[in-house]
Amino acid sequence: MGAITQGSVNHPVSGGEELSFAPMGGADSPFLDASGVAKLLSVSVHTVWDWRKNGELPPAYLFGRSVRWKREEILQWAEERREKRSLNSRPAVAIKDLATFHTGRKHE
């Protein structure tokens, strides 16, 4: 009889097979829960749930009542978001130009 291996725990299975798996949301898992997404993106869990509610994140996967995102989809989404923001960014204003901006005349 084979075994399912999770870390150092072996679970017997019939048919002589050996199965190995990573726990859902573990370091080797392709799926992340909300706290995993938050940690990956350096934001709060609240922000992750807000993004999901507003449809900003990639679609989530439901495993029973557990909500998960694919790590690769989150990374791709973050990269696309970064690229979009950098394309829409305005150039920085030099500090010496701020006087002109506020008063309409050059400050000397």
C-alpha cells in the first residue's frame, strides 16, 4: 500500500501509489489566501478584500468556502497594474518650478 506524503506525514492509499502534496496556501502552493496576497503585495488584508469586492483583482477560486487566488495571476496582475500606472504618470515637477505653478510667475 502506498502513502500520501505531506511534509513528514504519510497517509496510506490503496493501489500502491505514493502521492505527495503541499498544503493549500503553503510556500509551495500555487494558491494564496487573502493574507498571502496581502503579504505578497505588501498591503493589508482589508485592501485585498476591498479590491476583490470592487472587481480589481483577478477572479478568485473557491474551494468549499475558502477563497484563493493563483499566485502567478496575482503577480501578473500586479505587473500590469505597475506598467499601467507608469504609463499614466505625469513627470515630476522640479521644486524650483513650484513657485511658477502656484503664482503664475517665475520665482528668482
